[in-house]
Amino acid sequence: MTPPRTTLGRRLEMAACVLDHEARTGRGLGVVAVAERIGREKTQVSRGLATLAEVGLVERLADGAGFATGPGLLGLAAGAGDARLVAAAWPRLESLTIRFGERAELAVLDAGEVLTIESTASASTIQIAGWPGRRLPVHCTAAGQALLADAPADVVAGALGAGRLPPGGPAAPRSAVEARRRLAAARRAGYAISDEELDAEVVSVAAPVRVDGRTRAAIALTGPGYRFRAGAAEAGRALVAAADAIAEALAGP
Amino acid sequence: MRQATAAARSCGVDVLAVLAEADGPVPSSRIAALTGRDRGLTARGIGDLARLGLVDGDPAAGAALSWSLRAQAGRVVEQRLVGRGQTVLDELARGCRESAYLVRREGARSVTLAESLPDLPVHGGSWLGRSQPAIRSDAAPLLLSDLDAASLAAIFAGRGTEPVQPGEPRTLAALERLIAQARIDGHCALVDYVERGTMSIAAGVWDFRERLVGAVVLMGPRDRMRPRATRLTRAVRAAADGLSGELGGRPPAGGGA
């Protein structure tokens, strides 16, 4: 990644580094580790982190365990993305999980990938992994197909390319042509089904959330094939209804 | 926007605050005007923040705090809930000399994520990792308080066939009354609910999204807890509020705080 060119960028690079590490590992990060990751002098990083801690973007952990994400950054995250969309989607995700007993997620298209924003947990013993911040490919996920189904041609072309696609699960589309056929099927149905396209035994169903004619996000239900495959079409219809309800909530003032 | 301190300004808090307070993407020229920064430098700074994944968009068309920032913060909450929750439970169990648990709802069920048990001959037993219908949890009125009516009715209808305990609601209306009271109080105290002879006190844990992400529960023999209920309730509330603070959240206004 290009190193930040501004003081603003250089300071916040440290906060972003601490956030990323804690999100992935649940642990704080010391001065030396931050300096190594961003390629800067320890003394500079030490001063920078101390200033970031002063304003709450990072917090100093007890017992010399380094720095963690600060309350200021968590507060800013509350307004990040589209808080109205999340507020409208969350109760519907909860209802879908209660009805189908599977993980429900809200995802957006971000840097050519499917980025999970919210994820409810299924209480079943066997469940599909998922978490906020998880990034998945667009071509072999139901959420990715729902996000691309009505996307402008240049967005689809940018996401799929023209040749062979990266490997996915046993049933993943191998080429952009095949992926486009699946997008067309999703467009006709109003929802997308990915059956073993991401991984063996993983079945996912997703519907786009369209506001003012534009797809803003996708909501999805994902479960193991032996339990969820038979109910996939019913889940698709429920997801479309939930996506419409979210869009309706957003259309108001 | 409030006047930024020198430290806050050097960290770009003024820029981030402009983006946080905006309804949509803000062009860098507007950010520069609002923060009194140089336009060219601000545009380059926004470009840096976009490369770091902290903002979406671009300097000219407008930038906004990113989806990625929200998602990563959500993941931090999941990581911290158990990690920092354990410390909170250990202090609560030690201070109150009763068993302390951290529970959350997953769909129609509740799961015990962490626990701390006192070194006493009689105490609430281990529930770690155990799952049960959410309606039977000793934090049920809290864990069910954020559901819509249809989901609540579905959960009540599917509550299972275990014997009903003396304190358990017999009707959906009775459950709704317990939930309404928990919303007003910000906590719930249940007697003979999970089992005859028990008492439990629970308070909600909230995160930066103003979302209920779990509950701290103190549970033990009814006759030992009831005489100390007021003090124990204060301790449970303080523990839950402390954990909420670690997650960038706080109880909703009017929640008995």
C-alpha cells in the first residue's frame, strides 16, 4: 500500500493498524509491532500513539499490553457506512435467524469484494462461520451475486473480469460467462442461491436491498446444505420480503 | 463542531468529526472550510484515509466514514465481549460471592459465553458454553427486549417442553410485561425462574451501535440473594455498564440508570 503522504494520514495509519489487529486477533499491539507493520521509527510511533491515546482514538492497555482501539474510534464507527441502513436491517436479520435458525448477514460491495457488515449467530450446533469485517469473493457467494445482479455493466466487468475466475467451492462458476449466467438467474428470481459455490456443504441465499433503483446492500441466510438446502427457495422469498421492508424503511424521511 | 484541541487536530479528529456528523459524503473542499485546513492538504489527507480503509469515496466527489471501519469495530466488539467480560465477571463474583455469567441471545436461544463461580459449597453451577431456549434464560426479559412482536410470539410458541418453573411466565402477555418492566428498570430480577429456589439479577450490555449484545447475570440461592438484592442489583448494573463502556456503548436513556 502507498505510504500516507500527509501528517493526517501518518497519524491515523497507526490507529487503523491497531484497529485491524484487534479486529483480527482480539489483542492489543505494542509500539514495536506497530512500528514494524507500518515501517516507521519506534520513537515516532511511540509519540504518535501517545497523542492518539490522548484524544481517545486508541487506548493504552494495562500491564504494558500495548494499545487497543479507543472509545473515540468506536464512537466514530457508529456513524460509519450507512447507520440508517444498518438500523433498518438489523431487526429483520434477527427475525430471519429466528425463523430459519441460520446465520443472517448484511453485506455490501467494497473494493470488489463482499464485505460483511452485520452477522447474527445461529444457535445450532453446526453453523456456518461469519463475522463483521469478513471479506469474500463476489463470484461464488449469494450475497455477491445479489449485489451484482442489477449492477451497471462496468461494475460487473470490474468484479468478474473477462477470463477464468479464482477457484471457489465445488460448484463455483469457473468463468465470467458462467458467472454472468448465474447473475441473470438471480435477477429473474429476485434472489441468488449459492449451493457449494463458496465451499463444500455451504448453502447461501441472498436478496439485494434496492433503494431508489440502486442496490445498496444484500441480506443473506447461510447454513449447511443438509439442513438448509431444502428450504432455500422459501428463504429466498423471505429475504426478498425483508429486503423490500428495509428499502421501504429507508425511503421514508 | 466543537473547537478541536491541538492534539485532536493533529490526529485529524476534526476531519473525522466533520465526516461523522454529516448525512452523506462530504467533498474535501467543504471539510477544509469547516476545519480551517488547507484545501490541497485536506484532499491529500482524505486520499490517505481512503487508502487506509477509514473512509469511502474520494476527495472531489465526497468522502464518508467507511463501511470497513464499521465492520471492523463490530468485530472488535465480538472479540472484547468475552475477553474483557471475563475480567468483569471475576470482579463481580468476587465482590458479591455469587456466580456471575455473561450470556447473549443467538436467534431463539441463549448461550453462556463466560462465567465466574465463587469458591463456596453452594453456588450457581457451570453453564459455560451451554445453550438453552432464550425464554428460559435468567436474563430472558432483557435478551428478548429488542425483538419485534412476531419474533417474540414465535419464541414463546416454541419454548419447548421442559417443566415450567414457578416464576416463569405462563402467557405471552406475562412475558411482555416482564420485558416492559426490564426496559424501564434497565435490569431484571427473577425468582424461581430458571429453577425453584434460585434468584438471578441481570443487566444489559450495550455496544457502540446502541445494540444489546449480551447481559451480565448474577445467580445463586434465592434465600441468600434476596436480602441483599438492592446492593447486588447495583453491583450487576455497574458491571454491565462497565463492560458496555469497554464496547463504546452505554445503556439507553430511561433504562433505570
